[in-house]
Amino acid sequence: MSIQAFIKSSPLKGKAICSAIFQALSDQVFSVNKLIAEIPSLKPADRGNCMEAIVLYTELNPTLFPIAVVPNLEAILCDNAPRVQWECARCIALLAPIMTVNWHKHINALLINAKQGGTVVRWSAAKALLAIYLSDLTTYAFLKLELETCIQLEEKNSIQKIYKQAFK
């Protein structure tokens, strides 16, 4: 069954469908790979619900996230739906500390979101950028200057505080 068919057949709506998708992930009805592959074909609200379910699943045990689909997260960061962007950034923030992967393409998309997105998009992008930077200070040393720029551009103190954690 496709995720689209699952969503259409469900009487649930809103956050309840997100919980149902999370449960389906937990019960191995769907895999993270399958959800990530199908996200582009879904409506914006369904894309957001799928990404949130993936975040909830990843929060339980980030090591269960398949490393092979990490490159696909970069395209999801560029989604035009803000909720999809911030949920994807939340997922990256969970994965960066435990996965040794090349995050450079993700960084470019996160920096765009950090500078142009709404408050929640900027907040989650800041969390992901910080997690990537702290995951390998040598590889991502160039990010220090970018984080300093983000602090200067950011209007919200709460988001500035996230970036400032890199300098403690």
C-alpha cells in the first residue's frame, strides 16, 4: 500500500493522521525509505504529516534512520511548504550528531531557510546548522562564519541564542 492510499483510506485528519503514520512506521507497515520516496508526490499537508511522523520515529532511535536516504533530505529542505522544511530540519538536527555523512548540500539549503524562512523555519534551520557544526568542528569549520552572519541577520533573540551555542 502506498502512503497516499493509506492517507486516503484513513478517516483521520490533521495531527491524528500524523500519529497514524508514525504508528505505521513503528509497526513497519512503511519504512522511512518509502515515506521519503513518496513525499514529493503528496499534498503539502500530507508531506508535513509524513515528515513529522519521520521526526517522531527518529526521536525514538536516530540509529534506525537509513543513512542511504540522508541525501534525499536536501530536496525536502527545499520544499515550498514551510512545515515540511522545518520538520526536515528537525530530522537533520537529530541525525547530524550520530551520522558521519557529507552535510554540505544540506547546509546550503539550511542557510537559505535560516535567512529567508518564517520564524519556525529559521528556528529549526538554526538547530540543524548548529548540530551539523558541532558534529565535526574541523570539517564544518567554515560554518562558524556563516553562524556569525546568521546571528547578525536574525531578529529574534531566541533564534540568536541557538547560534550562540556554537561559540561557548
